[in-house]
Amino acid sequence: MTRPRLSALSVFGLSGLLVLTACFGPPAPAPSTSSAAPSPTVNSTSPSATTSTTATPTTSGNPTTTPGSSIAPTTPAAPPPSSTPASPPPTEEPTPTGLPEQVAPLTIYYVAVGDNGVSGPAIGCGDSLVATTTAPVRFTDQVGPSIGTLLANKSRDIGQSGLINVLYQSSLTYLGGELNGSTITIWLSGQFMLGGVCDVPRAKAQLEYTAMTASGATSAQVFVNGRPIDEVLSLK
């Protein structure tokens, strides 16, 4: 059997391959298809791969909430109804209607004994009734203050005028009055204490004229303890 002969060129190529193998080592194995592909790396300097960490505010008016978080109410909640009833507003004292408040002197009548109607209306035993005035007072109904001032005077003599007050010893209280047409009716309580027979028409005249002038009436009726004054004074 004869061996094949190698040409000089084949021997030279094989020798060169061995030399290269000795210098650079064996060739790297080819990548297999079963190995995982390497993860792509992101270039931190690349503008397209850089992610901004600053949150951009939104213009939406609807707030977002995370689960479990609460939002404070924008308006205060209405207080729960109270079981205690609300106290009524304070009431003011009613003001009498129909009569305006005014400030003026009061007119009080006293007796001029033996004047025989010269200084005023003639009454009783040849006497006269004389009107006097007080300092200005404030009132809405002039009858009450006028009668009250007359009954509160506990002096017999009215200064140096020569007039007398026959009611100075009586204990009378003004209860009320009513104007019906041209007649004024007043109600008193208490007792008369008079000095004689002539004091009966004097006392009646003082009360009636004071009430008529205060109310603008032309006649008067006086009740004492619920009875007409003539009936009460007839027992004296």
C-alpha cells in the first residue's frame, strides 16, 4: 500500500496554522443557541434613556387619594341637634299702645276754702277748686301719675298758696282708669279719712277734676273698693 504524498504547499499551510495556534491559543467556541441573551445596558448619559425624578403638578381639580387615607372636609360639619330645648328669647315689658310718650307737668286740684268760686269751679260749702301744676314728668297715660301724685301728698297746706288738701289723711291707692267717650272712670282702693261734712264734696271734687283734666274728659266716675264714691262717702 502506498501513502499519499503531501505537497509542499500543504505542508507549509499546516505549519503556519500550528504557529498561529501556538501564539493566540485555540479559537473561541461559537455561541450556542441555548444561552440567555445578555441584558441591554442603559447609557446614563443618553438623553433618551434618562428619567426625570421631579413630579410634574397636574391641573386637575379632583384630588387623588391613596387607599386608607382621608380628606379633611372643606366646610365645618353642622352641629348635632341638641336634646335640650332652646330657651325662648327674653321678653320685653309691653309698652302701652295708642298713647305717645310725653314729658309735661301734671295738673293737680286743691281747695280754696271760702273762695266761693272766684279762683276756680265752685264746690261744696262756698269753696273753689284751684288747679296747680307739678314739675315736668314723663308719662304715656297722664291719669295714673296725676291721681297718684294727689294721693301721695300727705300735707294739708299747699305751701303758702292758702290751698288745702282734704285727702292728706286718707290711705287710697290708684288701681286703674278707663276713658269711655267723654267720661273717665277710675278705680281706687283703701279708706277715706276726712275732717268733717264739708270735706266730702271737697274730696270728691279733687279726685274727679284731677282725673278729667288728665284725660281730657268732661265727666268722671270714681269707684272705691268696687263701690261708687257717693256710696262710700255717704257713710261718713
